[in-house]
Amino acid sequence: MPQKPLILVVDDDGPILILMKNLLREFGFDVLTAANGMQAIETARRGSPSLVLVDRNMPGMSGDEVVRTLRSEQTDDGRTPILILSGEPLSRRELEDIGADGAVLKPFDVQALVGQIREHVGAEAKGVEA
């Protein structure tokens, strides 16, 4: 049986974190969570996620800072896809400046979110049920 993609969800809002964890598990992903930027970085270092989904607006260390820190520790061939969760649309240029691979606009459409995650985890998601 193929290994499920491991998604790291980062959000300072506890109920959102629980919702995302349960939702992504329903779609066949394994999920790690982090409630702040520093916890996200440590969890990513230990867990080797297939994709990171990070809230942009968090107190302390913002989502942008989390992305930049994670990117500084990765090589191009070991690059983990990172999606930003944001209440405001982001341009392609803004995403490139941050180092993110895409953005998910809040409130998000579940099918669009899962589709975007699958697009980025590629072959790993073939065994993931819709």
C-alpha cells in the first residue's frame, strides 16, 4: 500500500487547526499540525512533510517568515511545496517573493483546497481517495 502524503498544517486558530486536520484525514492524507511559526519549523524538520499549508497572519512569526525560514533550509531538489492560507488574494509576484508555491484564499472551497494539495504532492497522492 502506498504511503499517504504527509501534510503539515500551521495555524494559530485552534478550531481551524482541528477542522483542517480532520478534513484532510477524510481525504486520505496524514496530517501534522503546528500552532505557531517556531513549532511549524521544528515539526517540519522532524516530520519531513510532503506539503506545508501555513496561515499567513499569525502573531509572533508570520506565515511569510515561516516560509522563508523553511526555504533557507532546503535545496532545490529537496524543495517541499508550501501553500499560504490567506484572507487576501496574493499575486504570483508576492508568492515568489515569499517563496510559496501557491495560495489558498480563505474561506476556502474544500474541493479546490484538496485539488491544489494533490497537484503539489503529485505521484504521492495517486492512492488518495477523493
